[in-house]
Amino acid sequence: MSSDLVTNLVSKVEPLRASFRSQSRGISAWMVVACFALLFSEMLFAQSLLPGSAGAGEPISTVDPFSRETPRSLATQMVNAFASGDYARAAHYIELAPGLSSERRAKSAIRLQQQLDRRGALQPFVALSNDPAGVIDDGLPIDQERIGGFRTLTGELPLIARRVSRPGDAPYWVVSAASLAAAKNVSDAPTPGDKRWLPTPLWELSFAGAPVMDWLILVALVMGLFFGMRLFFYLLLRIIRLWTHNPDTHRGFQFAEAAFPPLGLYLAVIGLFYATQQMQVAIVARQVLVRYAGIVGWFAFVWFLWRLIDMGAEIWSGRMARADRRRALAALVFARRSAKTALVMIAFVAVLDTIGINVTTGIAALGLGGLAIALGAQKSIENLVGSLAVIIDQPVRVGDFCKVGDVLGTVEDIGMRSSQLRTNARTVVTIPNGDFSSKQIENYSSRDRFLLDPKIGLTYDTSVAQMRAVLAAIRTLLNDDPNVIDGARVHFVRYSESSLDIEVFAYIRACDYEQFLGMREELLLTIMETIANADASIAFPTRTIVMKTPCPVELQSQLAPKAPDDSSDVAIGPAV
């Protein structure tokens, strides 16, 4: 995109933006009123669906009191009931025959927990569906979902949840009666080993709904997997270093060095997921550990991709720098930051989902107030568009010395929202990119030559011959200098109040401003020597004052005009 095109677009958009700003206050007020009206209507609609609401033919409950709306919430709430020892509540997550006593229902819940502790496993938190309808294409009936399984001699027996819909109640999920009936045959599986050698208090003492010994076993498993993976990749990296010629600059070794730490952590989390499915420890401890290990897994995944983005950006930036593709280099910096921002946002949403915050509801709420948010974020959007304009048009780059509006300094950073300039006073000025792209920008670093235009004044006692000699000497000096570009001009231009002015106009070929200062200094000193050799002098502001002696009184009377003669027709005036 050329600078003329950007200027044309800005000139067309600026009147619209000014008009929008003038009306934004009134529009914002109306949008706030509209949002409150929409929110109030949603509340009234939700209230109309609550039990006992006016106008409803039959009360319908839209919220399950035991939070069994999805397979994930079913498994999570059931494990929480096991952890708290509330088996009366845990029985509500199991499909039992109607009419059973509370004692028998609680015993069924205890039996299920024991089966899960010894032979069973639930799927990890992240693998459970959080959709009220479950997974549709899993090969099971539409009202069934697999949430775990039991180990038997003949293989694995799935643990199935079933969606129940009853009149007057919202649909909910429970562990199916068929799975419970099949679980009775799990006793055919191998029994756990003898644990009498373990300290008895560690099995009898409970913490967070699970024996302390189970927690210690899982902690030992985590430490073993973590340090084991760390040691394995450390040795592998040492072997690669020995086989790699010049590893400090080898791309393959740099990739391995950047990828192995997060990759080892991620594989340790995957190993933990698999190992906990096979261990004979409390289901409560396993599910809690695996759930929050998912957060560590997301951290390792983001860490891995973060390093890959950095490494890829460094490789491409090196290639673009060698090819002098500076515009593509700035675009690469923007793409790198955008990719990292998107990665962090995805990981943030995944972590919120892991800890149980309903992200879908939050996104839906954003849809309701999206227009109001867009109005409130218009400056942020303007700054983002401004950053794109600065990156595409490239009026300045990082490291350039420029003047933006009234600010003079060196560009230190061009971000997604703002840019930073380091002034000569060593202060940092932050300019929003919306203003940065709309202001007049003067880039001093992009000059291909430097202007030399001193005005030299000679004194008025300079003769014509001296002036011609000075002009010829300066012209010869500039023509013979290899750093002065052809086309230099030297002329006597004017008579000033205190000097005879000579104008010098020439361009100097220099790499930077500091080199130009040295060249200009040498040329000015040589011009001074030339003027001195011609016996001329450089003028400075002077003023000549002429003093006159007053005329004597006798002479004044003689010079005074005589009175005219009345008889004469001719008037005699003062003598000239």
C-alpha cells in the first residue's frame, strides 16, 4: 500500500470519524438504554420459565438441583459427593430402581465408589463432554455417553451415563443401571496386592476424601514422571550436541534445545493421564489430580508453541534482514505478537473451562452487549487499525530518528496499541497508533544525502576581486571533494545590512548524521581558510554612526531667508 493511497483513505475516513465522534455521546446513551432493555426482557423471559411463573400451563424446572446437565458435570459432582462422604447425594447420580430406601441407595453409591477405586476409572475432566446432548458421533445411542470403564479379565467394561427426560424436569444425566449391573462381575478381575506391609495410619487417615497413602502414591508418580522426562530429554540433548557440528549455530540443535523442556513436561502430563487410568488408588484423588494436571498440560502446550513461534520468527527475521526486506520484517513482528496473543487467549479460555467456569455463558453474554462493547472499544479498534497502517505503509521503523507531530526522538517500539519514541532528553513518549498514523511524520533516518546550506557574510570592505577569489575557491573546494554530490551551487546573493552574503547549496553523501557532522565541520573550516587566504573577513552585525557638528549662530543668520519685498511681484525663496 503506497503512502498516497493511505493519505487518500485517511482523508476520506477523517470526516466520517469526526462526525461519529460528535455523535458518540448521544449514541452511547441510547445504546446503554437499549442494552438494559434487552437485559430486562431476557430476565422476564427467564422468569416466565421458572416454576410457578404466571402464564405457564405447567411448572417446568430449567435447572437441575444436582447439576447433572452434562456428562462432565455428572462425573464432577459425583466425585465431589464421594469426597465429602455424602452418599445420599451421590445416589442421585446413579440410576436406581424407584422405591428403594435411602439406606440401600447410599449403599449402591458406596459400592460404585469401591468398584471405581479398585478396578475402575473415569475419563479425564477435559475428555468428558460439556455439551448437554453429549457426543453425538461416538457410536452409542443418542441418550448414552461413555464416562469411564472397569478393568476385567476379558477386557474393559465401559461405564455408561444415560440422559433421562421426565415431565416437569429438565433433562439430566445419571450412571445407567445397565453399567451398575455389569459392574457386579468386576470381581472376576485381579485383586489388589496385599497392602499389610504399608503403615496402617496412612490408609486409615483420609485427606480431601481419599486416603493419605493414595495421595502420596500419586505425588510420587508425578515426581517420577517429571524428573524422568527431564532426565531423558537432558541426555537426549547431550547426545544431539555431541553429534552436531557447531551446535550453537545449528538450527536442529537450537530447535531441540527450545522444544525439549516444554515437550518433556507435556509428555509427563500425558503419561500421568494414562497411568492414573490403570492405578488402584482412590477415584477421588485420581480425578482431582488429573483435572488440575490438565492446566499444567495447557501451560506446557502454550510454552512449546511459544518457543516455536519465537524460533520461527528469528529464522525468518534473519532471512529478511539479509534480503533487506524491512517492511516484511515489521509485518513479521506484528504477526509474531498477534500469534502469541491468540495463543494466550485460547489457553486462558481452556484453563477457565478446566477450573469449572462456564465459558459458553460468558461468550453468550458478550453477544448481548457486543454492540455496546464495540462502541466503548472504538479507540482500541482505531489504534489496532493504525498499527496495521504503520506496519504496512512503513513511514518509520524501529531505530529510526523521526519527528511525529511535535515529538522528536528515536522509535523504540511499534506495538499493537501504541508506539514508543525515545527523545533526546532520554524520556519515552508513548503515542497511540491511531494518532501516530494520522500525524505528519518526518523520518530523518531515511535520508539518502544531507544538505549543506550555510550563509556566509563578508564585510563591506571586501573588494570585487576578493569576492571573485572567494567564490572561485569555494566552488573548487566543493567540486574536488568526493563526498559532495555533483550539482553544488555557490553564489553571491544579496547586500545585507551588515554583510555581503554568499549562499552555498550542496548535498553531502554520508551514512548517518554523525558522519555528516564531521564532514560539514571539515568543509566549514576549509572555507574559513579560503576566506583568510583571500585577505577577506567574515562579517558580523555592525552599524556606522555619522556625527555632524552644529552650525554657528552667525552662519545661521546669513543662511536665513530674507523677507519678500512688497513692491516686487516675484517672491524670492531661500537659496538652493
